[in-house]
Amino acid sequence: MEYDIAVIGGGPAGITASIACSTDLDVVLLEKNPSLAKKLLLTGGGRCNITNNKPPKKLLSHYDSKNFLKTSFYTFTNDDLHSLFEFDFIEENNNRIFPESEKSVDVLKGLEKHLKDVDILLNYEVKEIKDNFIINNEIKADKIIMATGGVTYPQTGCDKSNYFLVKHPLTDIKYGLSPLITKEDLSSIAGITLHNVAVSYKKNKIDGDVLISHSGLTGPGIIDLSSIISKDLKYNILDGTENFSFKIAIDLTPDYSYEELKSKFSEDFQKKGTTLVKNYLKKFLAKGFIEYFLNKSSIDPNIQLNKINKKSRNRLIESLKRLTFEITAFNEKLAKVTVGGIDIKNVNPKTMESKIIPNLYFAGEILDLDGPTGGYNLKIAFSTGYLAGLSASNKIF
């Protein structure tokens, strides 16, 4: 079988690449799963946070690789994405965009309508690509677009072997947007949410809620910070160097400075001296978290405020401003994206074509590109996929 273009990977990047290059060309989309876009269907808890609606300039400011992404974001905008669908979208907090039905399957159906001119081979695993672009010794393509994704959610078809289908330089492959596993067993307080806190690692700080799980910490604040941490640590999933330990800190009262808390405690401890500390802390902490917090701070939950000495009071303030947890691992089963991938230094950002292998293009999560939660990563997939498709079909020249 011979084709003008073979797209490998039937996720959002591969689908939009196929849509962009399908007119008047023989295009085949190869997907190892029995259906397209399994990971897309999981996003946003099945609601599909399809993109983020910030203007392109503000949108780009949220990415480390904003200069690389600029052409793709302006070539395929959010308006262009919306035009592919026959239904409306809703915008939620932080400019997150969802289909009005809140069903990711509707997004997939909307995309599939544009694939009528594309040959789609499901349950087709690409095991080998020869230098002359012969795939599995049976499909010949003039050009190839690699959109095979990263390593997260292996049940969706993502696999380490995809990085080695072509010989191309890689950066270290790591987990991104991941819950964190704590050394300490937190199962006794699992399910508690710490609202409006600030999570920090070294000099990096993220504002957002933290959810305590049976295995550790998750929630928006943790998830976004995890990618920053992952990039800082020296490890590579591909060679098994994943043994590490680090600490994070949670500021439970970010609306108060240390000095403001010190002043408030000094005044309140005098006025409300007979109040038990566990009752006093209800104004700062979730009820179910207070006893754990006081035990971790080595303070008797049933002690009266006027009986807490200065040293213990300062320790209490320090714990409120900087409660630390030792982290032993990323929760690899729940990591949402991959940090690292095909080194973008060897990819032309104006076309998504390899600078090393002519007629080879990359799109989506296989590239060393990632963003925070909130639709930023699907935006990468859609825009880089569409640009790769346009470029491979010579439609932008």
C-alpha cells in the first residue's frame, strides 16, 4: 500500500494532522487501539477540557517553549478549532473550554466527521519504520507524521518503544502533571481538601487547592507543581533512573504573612485564652485536618491558647506557613502528560518537520513540549498537529 502521507497515532495531534492534509492526497492514519483518541476521552474527567481560551499571546506565556509554539498557535487558533465542530462550547474558570454537552465523546465524533477522506487502520501497531519510509514492510509513504504521544496512560497505547521508531535525539523522559506519593501514610486523612493554599518546591510556588489521597497529595496545586519538580530532577523513565526523594511545603495561610500571623496570634491568644487550640484553628484549617496538623506540629490539640508557650506558638505559625512533606515518587499511573521527548532543537517550529530527516514531521506529546493543567496540553496537540499536516501537504507554501 502506498500513500502520500502516513500519520502514526490516532490521538488529537494525529487526527488534526490527518484533517489538515487529507484533501486531494492519499493519507493513512495508523492507530494501535481498536478506536481513536482513547486518551482524549479521558481528559477533564471525561468532559474534555479541549483548550484554554486566553488570547494567543497570554496563552503562550504559560509555556517554557513559547517561541517554538508561536507559529503553530497562530496557524491553528482556538477559533479554527471551534470551527471544526457543529456544537457550542462553554467557558469555565481560568478560561477552560469544554463542549456544551460536557461529553468528550462528542468532541471525538466531531473530529471524526472530517476524516472521511482518510484511510484509518485501527488495531495497527507500527513496529518498524525503515529509512525509505516503509512501515512494517507493507505501507510505503512519501512523508510521515509522528503523533504517537508520550508514556503516560499506557492503557491508551502510549509506549516507550514509540520513541525509537525513528532515530532522533531525545531529551530525558519524565512524568508531568502527576499526583505525588508521600513517605508518610496519609490514609487516615484521605479525602480532605486544603482550599486556597500555596504549594512550593525550592523557589517555585503554585497557588491552588490540595487534595489528600490514600497514597499522597494531589489537586490543582500539586499537579501543576509536579511538572516543575520533574524538570528539576535528574532522572529518565527510559533508563529506569527514578529513585529520588525531595520535599515540598504547603503554606496553609497564604493570605497572612508570617508577621501578620504572629501579631494575630499574640492578640487572639490573650483575648481567647481559654479556647482550645483545636477549636481556634477552625478559622484557618479544614475541620478534619486540624488534629493531624497539631500532631505533626507536636502540639496538644486540647491545650488552651493561654497555656501555649512562645516557642510552641512560633512552631505553630511556622507549620501554618510551611508544612513540609517528603515525596518519594510521582504517581506514574495518574500522570497526565509526559515531560520531555523529541528534542525540539531538531524540529523546525514553522513546519514541524525534522531538521535531521527530511519529510519526517512530529506533533503533540511525542515532542518535548508541555504546559500546565487547564486545556494547555490539548492546545499543543491540536495546533502542532494541524501545522504538521499543513506542512506535510505543502499547503502553507
